[in-house]
Amino acid sequence: MTWPTVPLAGAIVKRRGSVTPQKYPDEEFELYSVPAFDSRQPDLLAGHAIGSAKQLVEPGDVLLSKIVPHIRRAWIVGERTDRRMIASGEWIVFKSEEFAPEYLRHLLLGDEFHARMMQTVAGVGGSLLRARPEQVGAIMVPLPPLAEQRRIASILDQAETLRAKRRETVSRVDELVHAVFLDMFATAGDLWPELTIEEVAAPRKGSIRTGPFGSQLLHEEFTDDGIAVLGIDNAVRNRFEWARPRFITPEKYQQLSRYTVYPGDVLITIMGTNGRCAIVPEGIPAAINTKHLCCITLDINKVSPVFVHSYFLYHPIARSYLRGKAKGAIMAGLNMGIIKELPIRLPPLALQQDFARRCDAIAAHRTVLSDSLKGADALFVSLQSRASRGEL
């Protein structure tokens, strides 16, 4: 069944009143702010510490952030307590007897509503982008009977819970590699020789390298296809992922071929998000790395790339060394010399290879779980889209 549509203007609450530190210096409030959103718990705030004026909110109000990049955040004000509730100015406040709060929250987070809301965004003061409430109020949304709204919200709540549980399961699998590594290598390290990364790199010139600097590779030399150029975004999640495409011509590659990356190389970010790490996968097409990455070709007769990858990420010696060196730099960052000198406790190769096999098994399990999560995400988006069109 297709439901009638109504503009949201009737559900937008005009400011009920302002709370300032001068008015209520000794009162304690529950503050609904964007930083508090992540914990889903309002902050407790004394009146004298309020800062800029806040708006009063009530239980059952639906708050939607209007400021980019937090614009896709919405939550429902909780049950009344012995404190008054206030919200920062970045929220548009909704409440209407025609809308069940749970249904309205899902509606405001749907793809179709979000696309329309983004069309109302404009700059403030030349920099800050925010949605304009008066234009948000003109957006038409489906209005089923209240009983039907609650049924729809219940379906979406169940789908949302399912995807949250699967996301948590994937996260726990990621933590498993960390736990296995520490169990196998962090406690018995004193028994093994201490070398440096330079000593476990392949015994040839350029086995540890950063990408081309300065005029060697200019931004205008990037092309729409050709030889791939790897950057921070390919390693920032601590596993190799294809990200924003960057390419150079085959002719340019011939000039820069000494920066080629190979399967099994370990990449570590040395600018921006320092110390993120990834292994170049098998089957990668021809590619080079940028100056923002240090690329290490290892001596596989001494060391496993999987072990080195986890060593960078998890071993207390490596973490302490990298934090100290990055903090001590003129600008927070690393360089090839720092990476070369990084101390590494080297366990027997057979033990490293056993760890790599365990990681492979965990990775296979993670792939299955990730596929399941993608299915839950797709189901939720589909249900949310149908709800926003009045078809659920």
C-alpha cells in the first residue's frame, strides 16, 4: 500500500527556550551533543559550563544533525530524569503526534531522505556547511497510520540490530589476529635475536624504498588508466585495499620502475596516519608507491611478510619505537631511515610460518563474515528505502 505524504515542517520543533550559563549556573543538565552521539549517552553538564546557548528538548524528541560531516546522525531523546535536557545548536529537533519517534528516526536516516536533505545544504561563514531547517521542512515524507509506523520501525530495528551484531563479530575476528600474535611472540621475545628491519630486508639495493619525490612525479602526470600508484589510502585500514584510482602512463613508469611494488612487500605509511601497514597481495598488476609509503621487500628466507606486518602493528617494541620516533620528528612522521633501524625480535621462521597459516584461516573466516555483513547491510538499506517510499 502507498501511504499519503506530508511535508516535515509540521514536525520541526521551534526553539522551546534557551539555556545559558548566566541563567542556570548551579543546575546540572543532560546535554545531547554530536560528540555524545557515539556513546548514545548524553553528557552531564553544569549550567555554568554550558558555553553557547543550548535549546531545551523533551523525551521522545528526534534529533537530526544539520552540520556536515555529521549530517547523517539521528537519535531519540531518552526518558525524563530529574535533570532538564538540552541540545546543542547543531540539531534539528522533530516531534509530532502524527509520527512515532522510532519511525521518524529511521525515515530521517534513509538514503532517499538524506539525498534530499543534502540539497538544502549551504555554507555558513564561508566554511561551515549545514542543512537549512526551513528547506528540510519542505521535504515530503510518507505518513502511515501510527500502528503501521510502529510495525515498520520494529522491522527496521530488527534489521539494524542484525547488522550491528555482524559488524561486532567482524571486529572481534580482527582482534583475534592481535591476540594470537601476542600469545605467540610478545612474551618469549628475549629468547630470540634482535635485528633491524634493514637486516631482514632482501639483500639487494632498494629493498626498502619510498616513492618518487618532488618533480619526479607531478600531480598533473596522473592519468585515468595505466600503471597504478599506491598511496596512504591503500594501507590505511591495515590491510591492502584498492581505493582512489591513481595511474601513470607506461612511459612514465619506465622512468620510475625502481619504485615498483611486488607481491609480499610490506607497506607502511610514513606521513599523515603514520604506522598503518598492509601486505601487497598476490596477483597485483604493475604498480609503484608514492612518497607517503615506505615499501619493504623482505628476505623470505629469514622472515614472513605476515609476521612483519603484525610486528609493526602489535609488538610492544615496534609500537613504542614508532611512537617515539614519530613524536620526535620536526613534523609528526616517519622516514625510511627510521624504518630501517626499527628493532625486530626474530623468532624461528617455522614459527612465523605457523602464525601466517593461522592468519590465513582467520582471514578466510573474516571473508565469510564480511560477506554476511554486506548481505545484512543490503537488506537494511532495501528495507529503509522501501519505508521511505511508503512501500514497506
